[in-house]
Amino acid sequence: MPRSVNAVASRARRKKVLKQTKGYFGRRKNVYTVAKNALEKGLQYAYRDRRQKKRNFRALWIQRINAGARLHGMSYSVFMGKLKAKNIDLNRKVLADLAMNHPTTFKAIVDAVK
């Protein structure tokens, strides 16, 4: 009896991988074995970087708050410490936006904690 192979499922699986690698460079987009490796690595990077994105944004917000606070003669750590002491509950994302786009409002907050 001949060996039974499910060519329909195999082809569908390969097509799914090649569809996901559309736009990759060179053989990574059209040779199945190369594309499969490239896709697996790409998905690993995507998983890792969804977590790293949060860290990167927090670091960016801290840099912006620090720059804004130093314009008014205060370091980031002192500014954040005084914010906590005065029970002003603004998160870093909002503070960074104020420091960048609304400097007068940010100056009012700095003056309030001084």
C-alpha cells in the first residue's frame, strides 16, 4: 500500500509561513527553510521587544523629565522625591509630555514642589 501523505496540510503550512515572511529580503521571503528560520527569529524579536518597548519609553520619559527639571534648577531624583512628598500623583508619561509640550505648566508643577 502506498504511503499516505497529507500534501494539502503540508502545502498550507508552508504557504502560511511564506505569507508571513512577505516583504523580507532575498531568499528569506521565498525559500521555505530559510523563510521558516527568519520567521521564527523575527517572532522571537517581536516577543522580546514588546517588553523592551515599555522599558525604552520609561527611560525616554525619565530623560525628558530630567531635562525639564534641570532647566528649573532641580535634578530628576530630587524632583520626583518632592512630588511624592507633596502627594502629586502624576505619572512619568504625563510629566514628560508636560515637560516637552507645555513648559509653563511643567514650571508651575516644579514651583509647587519647591
